[in-house]
Amino acid sequence: MHRLINLAIIIIMGLAGYALAIHFDSQKPPANATNTAIQAASNQTIITLKNQKAPDFSFTDINGQQYTLRDFKGKKIIINFWATWCAPCIHEFPQLLDIAEANPDDLILIALSSDINDEAIHKFLGKLEKQQDITWQAPNILIARDEKQRITQGQFQTYRLPETYIIDKEQNLHTKIIGANWTSEEFQRILKLIK
Amino acid sequence: MKTLIALLLLLVSSLSYGGDFGLIGVQHQGRTKPLESYARIIHKDITGNERGALQWLAQTLFDPTTAAQEPLFPIKDPLIKQRLSLPEKQKLFSLIELQKAMISIAPQLEKLLSDPPKKPSKQEQRLIELHDQMQELNQLLRSFSALLPLNIDMPADYQDIPPTYRALLAYENDIREQLKTLIREKGEDPTLYTDDEKKLAFLGYSLQQIGASGIDNRVLRVIPGSANPEHLLAPWEAITSGEASPATAQHFKMWEDMIAAYQADQTLPEIKIDAPWRFHLERLTGRIKPFNIALALYALALLLYFKPRFSILALGSGAAIHAIAIVSRIIILDRPPVGTLYESVIFVSLICAFLAFLLRRAPLAVPAGAFTAALLLTIAPALLGSGDNMDMLVAVLNTNFWLATHVLCITAGYGVCILTASLAHIALLPNYKKLAVPIYRLSLAALLLTALGTALGGIWADQSWGRFWGWDPKENGALLIVLWLIWLLHGRYSGNLDTRAFHAGVATLNIIVALAWFGVNLLSVGLHSYGFTTGLATALTAFCTIELIIIGVLWRRYKNA
């Protein structure tokens, strides 16, 4: 009888101990409650990335100048994947040019187009300058054609346009924006967060 | 000795079968599980068994054309075969065969699916089930259609590009522009095209078809998302949602390599991945099926009734393996062991076996414990709602604190009640009056656990639903057990119930527990009705009737003795 009672007491105490341990454990904030989750919940099109180094790539801009991504270490970089035939890309393009113009010293905009030829890009930019009085000739704005989507799809796995990556000064991927559903204020806020 | 070593080697080789392919994580029904568990669940759902599930999944994913022709769907009902004009003697049918056969009943099937009858006939139910399973398999066959090599002749301009949808997507615009020019120059009649132009037109058409059929494919979530790698995406989802990132490339490459390896020699791809150890544990328990081993040992304990020492050994080993299996489930699911009706049954079964082992010196306690434990383990699989026996919890139960206290306490109470009731049956037999003492003590333990469990339930209800007691059917059931035990014990103390009546009353506890445990779920009302299982009513009625007859017969025999 005593053995049974002792056993019952041990089991009940064990259960209580286990329950208390779980209870106190559940009081702690979850380990993965970070900025990411909050941002993802409030706006599905903006994703905060972590622990991902931006893959290096080389490109030739529409003026014939050659660059690699690593040339811009120490500056914040916006990589925009776009095309002249993509309506949302054209919608967001002037806003991106404005943001780059407003931050001439520490921001580089690299706009990689999936167009088949350079002609389409020149035509689009000419029209843009005439209609909206926007310049794309600033030294921190680099527009290039990504032939066969070598960088867009091959390296960045971007299958749908537009997509925009924001890269920090250490060349880590910081934020990914899917589509053109963002505001300049949101963009500026993200840029301010980046070191 | 040599045989033993050979057997051990066989066991080890069977446990490492398939390399790490089965350990790849897949998000399914609310949790991430190893691919091997996923394969078992889906294969069992379609075929009714788990044999060769992983090999089947590899073929389904990597060689869908062949997989669609494999006989997989069992159809026994001659009426369904007749309705679908299928050969009478054939037992298994392939997806292709069924798709062709279903065309003949398409309008009836459409009506059945859009407006299902309240009480569908067996045939109608099987047809709906078949339709759902075929749809799931169809989706599964297309999971990797973006990564599988296209079986077409490539036009000269694209010979050097890997012939997959994913690789060709970068050239989609070029292809589209080329086709536009072609149509402008030569029109839409392909007979006017050169061979290479025909190839180009067919490539454009194929890409469009594959893209359209894959766009909503979300069934196999295996690619880590870029924002949260724990959130897994289906391959098509990663391509179409924009949630891929440079890191996704390596995952696509891993799957493309596996596809190439499988298509080369039709064997499971040999890969090395760093899987969490709970996946290893889940795969191991999935392969050795510890509950079946425990069940076999309980049956052995019954068979060895005349060799008490061996019988005790079998029961003890069974209970140990049973306990290890339950602890494994706690680790795998990261939550207390009792959250579903199925889990409550396997837990109560362990309590019965464990208590019987403790009471092993009492007459017939070991066979009684082995019998109840084995019986409960046998009926447990019938209570599974879905194919996965590691289901996620409904929201109301998803609080570890109360699951670990109230639910464990009350189910442990059920376990003690059932073993006590089983012993009480035996005590009604002549010559087993010695059992009176353990039965009395066990009934006290049962009262303690059920009363404590009920009170804890009240506190949980107060926190969760805002009231301590609401005369909910499950609460009433728990109260009924407590009141029944209190009444019996008081009757015994006051002398109003003699030993026979007390034992008969305790034996009836089985019926009360069964009603409180399963009966409430049948009502499908009240706040506790989350474990609703169809087809339980008949079994429960039969159990109660048989129990009453047995107790009645024992009562009369006792009286006559």
C-alpha cells in the first residue's frame, strides 16, 4: 500500500514539475519573434532576409561601363529587376530613380533589365525623361541589360518582375521587395534601418 | 549466434535504407516531418498500406510518366468496377486507367461532388474518396514539373540550355518574340513551318502548358522560404510567389541532381543532409513501429499465462517499449503525449500495462493488464481521423501547461479505472477473492486521479472559457466517474454494499469510463467535441451490452458459488 501511495505521489509531483517547467518555458518570448515576422505579417510583399551574402556578379551598363557588385562595397545598394514590357516595373521605376537621386553619396541603384535588346531600354528612358522630367544620368544610377536573365533568374532566383533587393554596406541581402506595391516612405524607412 | 548477428545486420541495414532522402523536411498538415513519414501517410491513404512508400514517392516525383501508369488504387467493390467499366478480376488500378474510366461518369461525379448527398451510399463515398485521392496524386506528380527535363526536341537556338521549365523561363520572352515573328511571317498553320520552327512552336506551347498546370501546385512543401527558412514552400510556389532568393538556388539544384540521379538508374538518390535528430527519431519509430512490438509482447504475456515469470517479463518489456514510444512522440511533436483521442487510448493502454506490472504478484493481474493494454492498442488505430497519427492539435488544446496536467491526470485516471474494473471482473469469479485489497486500493487511486483531473479541468475551463463548470457533456462524464467511485467506496465503508456488489459496481466502471471517454465525442456537441469519430456508436453500444452481459453472468455465478 505504502509503495503504491509513494508511487502515486512521485507521479503527481513529476507531472506537476513537468507542467511547471513547460509553463515557465512558455512565458519566455519565442526565439524567432523578430522583425521579420512582424514585417511579413503587416506587409507580405516586403521580406527581411537574414544571413545571406549577396552573390557577386559583373555587368555592363547601357553606357558600356563594366562593373561588379563588389566594386560598391561600403555603400547601400538597391538592385531592381525590371523590364520595359512589365507594367508594374515602369510604375515603380521613377520612384526608385527619385530615391537614388535623393541619396547620391551612400546609395547605388543597379537596375537590371530583362529586355531582349538595349534599344527598348533607351527608348523607354528617353520617353521617361521627356514626360516626367526625371534624370537617370546620375553617377549612382546604373542601368544594365541582364542578358538571358543570367543574374535575375540564374543568381537571384527572380522569376517574376519586378523584384527589388536592398543590400547593406557589408553586401548582405537585407530586404526583398516583391512587386511594386510599396511606398517611398516605406522604402526610406528601410534604408534608414540599414547600416 | 550467427543467426542473431545476421538478424541484427538485417535490422540495421533496413533502418538505414534509402540514405538521407527520407529525412528531407516537408511541411504537411501543420507540421514539418521527414519525407519518409509523408510518403507513408499518402501511400497508406491511397493504397491502404505503407509498403515501399518512399520508393513510390521517389518515382512519383522524379518519373511521373511511369508512376501514373503504376497500379495503385485498390477497388474491391464490383458495383464500382461495373459502373466504371473496369475489368472485374483486376484488383489495383493506375491513375491513367481511372482517369479514362471516370470520363464515362463525369456528369454524375460532378453532381456528386458539387451537391453531395447527406447520407452517401458506400459506392458514392468510395467514388468521392477516389476522386480526392486522384487529385492529390495528380498534384504530387506535377510537383517538380518545373525542374523535370522536358521530353521534347529542342530547337537549334536552345540546344545548350537545360531542357527544364525553370531554366527555359529566362528565355520565355525570347521564345515568345520569335513565335510572334514566325506567326506574322508564316501564319498559324504549323505545316508551313520548317522542322526547327515546329520545334520552337512546340517548345512555346509546352512551356505555356506546364506553367498553367503548375501555378497552383502547393502540395509538396520542401523548399525553405527566404524570409523564414522554417516556412517551407512548394517548388512551384517558390517560383511563382517571389519568395525565392539566391539561397533557394542550392535547393533547386539539390532536387535537380536527385531527379537526374533517379532518372539514370531508378534508385533512391543518395544524398547527405543535416536533418534534425527528431527526424531521425521519427523515421526510426516509423520503421520499427514500437506500438506493434508492445502489442505483440502483451499478447505474448497472455499466451505465457502458465509461465508466470516469462509472462511478467513479456508484460514489463512491452510496457518499457510502449513508454519509450510515447516519450519519442513527446520529443517528435514537442508537446505532452495526450492531445487526440488516439493518443489518449495509447496512453491509457500504457497505464494499464504499467499498473499490472506493479501489481504482478496479485492473482491474474498480469493477464488482466496485458489483455486490457493489448485491447486498447488494437482499437487505437481505428480512432485515427487522418492518415498521420502525429496530428497537430486543435487550438483549444494547444497549451502545454494544461495538457500536461489536466489531460494527463484525467487519462491516467481512466487507465487506473479500466485496470481496476478488469480486476473486479476477475474478483467476481470464485477463488479470486484475494483481489479485494488491490481493487480497493486501485479504486482509491482512480478516485484521486479523476477527482484531481476534473478539478484541474475546471481551472483550465475558467482560464480558457471564463467559467469553472458549465455542465458540458465531457465535464458531466468526468463527474459521473468521480460520483460513481465515491458512491461505491461509501457503500463499502458503510456496509451497504457487500464485496460482491462492490466488485460488480467497480466492474461497471468500464462502461462509465467508455461513455465519458468516447460517448461524449459521439454527441458531437459541447466544447469537448473535438475528437469526433464516425462509426464509433455501434462499437460503443456493443461494448456496453457485452460488458453488462458479462457482469450479469459473473454476478449470477458468484451468487451460486
